[in-house]
Amino acid sequence: MDSYLYTNIPIQVIACIDTTGKITPLRFRFLDRNGELVTVRIDRILSSDQEPHNIGITFSCSASIFGRKKQFSLYYSHFSGKWIISRVGQ
């Protein structure tokens, strides 16, 4: 069965937080449309906006997902403490 990646779903994230509070996501996992748990190791953080006045942080990242290199965005909400996949590119 094929696995599918889609957006606006909650994800579990392993991240590194340095002594200044800067967050760096390392990998994440999610349940795909088939109900399978998929783990993704982030290859590169392309950009992030971690200004203190923001209510959340968007991370633009790249990784190999299902054998294909993809760019995507992860969003972390300071208010709820939750992460979502907010965008998946080609």
C-alpha cells in the first residue's frame, strides 16, 4: 500500500533547543492516510522566523520522504505547544 503525505496534520517532533531558546527540528513523525506511522529525518533547515514577537515559528525544511526529495514547512505554535505540517512542495 502507498503512503501519502498531506498538510495541516499534527506531528510529533524531536528538536534541539539551544541555550538562547533557538529551536532546531531534527526529525518528525506522523500518521499517514493509511494509518501508518512515518518517521522523517530532516536533512536541512532552509529558513525559519524565530522572532520573539511571533506567536509561532514556521520552518522551511528539506528531506527525503517516501524516497523523494521534498521541501515542506513545519509550524510550531508557542501558544499550544503543537506542531503541524503546514505545506508540502514538489
